Amino acid sequence: MYVAKGSPQDAREIAKLYCAAFPESVELFFGTKPSDKLLNLLELTFLLVFYSGGEALLVKNEAGSIYGYCLYRSAREASANRSLRKTLTVLPKMASKTSLAEIGKLLHNQLIMATSTKRTKKSARPQAQIISIAICPTCQGQGVGTLLFRSVLNDLEPYSVGLNVRADNPAARRLYAKTGFQECGTTSDLSGKWIMLVK
């Protein structure tokens, strides 16, 4: 197992891992979408993250299969990695692959998050944000998440880092607490409550 920098060429594999790691979210937002169309849409979504300044670290096995990913954005790299031209080519493709019902549900979800956010601790806005992190379900409990997360934190040092974690995910909450994250608020979406953390 080793950690490697991710790139837009990894977007399809990241999309597959996202589907395996978060089946409830996939079902909630895209329940009736055929799997090939879903993968195409999610691949474009992750391409958009890269093209808008996001970065990724991946944990891979010796054969190159992805066991885990972490997508993040830092103040340091966001503007350097941003490509407006590529972003503008992806957005219409995404729109053509998303139904009005799906768009409505996604916008409703964002509205709930925006209106339910409660800060319990005053803190400056983090200089870096974890966007998404996932470990292959068959690899969980084997140290993949710890290896990946510590590598991401090393990459983001010395910036302050923010992330959201599901309230009902005790394993992830323990990992984040061990690495120095503290609760700074809560938010909710259509799936339930999130804990906002900062380091």
C-alpha cells in the first residue's frame, strides 16, 4: 500500500469508490439513475473538483487499485490549480446528465445545510477544507484511513483544516479527534446531522 497524488485521470475510479463507500447518499440523490449514467455524472463531478482547484491523495495497492481517496482544497493551491476553461466545459456536460428532480433535491440539500449551520465555537475560517474522504468498504479497519488522513494533514501543514463528519460515524470521529480536530459546530442535510470540525 502506498499514497499517491491524485489527478483528473483518477476521477472515474474515485467515482466508483464513492458509490461503494456511500450507497445511502447515492440512493438518496440518484436512486433511479442507471449505474453507467451515475458513474459518468460522478466522474464529471470529481473532475469539477480538480478543475476548480481541488487536490487529492489516494491510497493504492501495488496493482494500482484505489483503496481510499481524500479530496481537499487549500488556500495555497486553489488558485494555482484552477482552470476556468476546463470548468466551463464540464458544467454543461453535468447539467445534461442531471434530471430536474435530481437538481432540485441537490439544491434543497444545500439550502438545508446553509440554514441549519450552527457554530458552537468561534474560530477563523479554515485555510483548507476536506471535501470528501472515502475508504473502500472491504479495506476499512486496516489502517488505510489513518495512513491517508495523516498524509493529507502532512500535505496541508501548517494550515488550519476544516471538515464535516456524520454524527453517526464514530470510527471517523475517533480518527479526527486523535489527529487534533475539535468540534466547532453542527449542520444538517437530507441525510441527517453533521459535526463541523477544525484543526
